Amino acid sequence: MKYKLPRYFLIAFIVLLTLSLLCLGGCTSSSTQVQNDFYNAGNAPLSVTGAQFDQYILFRFDTSASALTLALPSAADIVANLSSPYAGEVISFAVAADGTNAVTLIAGTNVTIKPSASTVAGNTTISMYCELDNITSGSEAVTIY
């Protein structure tokens, strides 16, 4: 005797499989370029370009001798270097102060730095997030958290 599954089980399986594949596809963002490694600024202040900002996930500073600064690019430069940016997109990065002195972030044009992200204390690494608030050409704006 042959056992047959009711058709609704087969339909339910196909629907669940389709939904799970859609959810997996929605978990990744194809607009942000692949970020790699870290940028070793050494013991000097650093001004990054939009391409560098979008590329590196960690900016490391040797702050054993003095406090240093990280000057961020303009919001327009950050947005221009992404392949398919969208408002609300988030770029993750970190700043490391390897020494007793701090690293202070300096905002580029139309870049807002929240107080909690404005200074990285000595001997600390802070993960930060750059949210694209506006991607309209000429009105680009981002916020660093």
C-alpha cells in the first residue's frame, strides 16, 4: 500500500522554502563596498577620504606620545564612494587609541558626530556607526554614533 501526502503539505513546504530564501536574501546589503583590514595611522593625525572611510573597518592610532585627530570626509564624499547607497544604511567602523592619549574625531561637511563618538579615550577601541541620513545629491548628510 502506497502512502500519499496530502497536497496542502507540499504547498506549505514550497511556501516556507520560498519565504526562507527571501529572508536570507534580505539580510545582506550589496550597496556597501567590502571593507577590509585596518588603517594604521601610526603616531600622526589622519584625514581620510571617502574611499578610505568606506574601505577600512578599523583606524588605529599610536597615542603613546600625544593626542591625535581623525578628520572625517564630507558626507557627500562618503555617499559618493558607495555603489548603491540608501537612506538609513549603516557603515560600521572602529577607532583604536593604542596609548595613554585620546583620538578626537573631526566632522567633515554635513557630518554630525554624536558626543559619545567624538573622542576615543587612550588605550580604548570604540566601535562606531555611520548612518546615511540623506543621500540626495547636494544634500548628503550622515551621523556618526
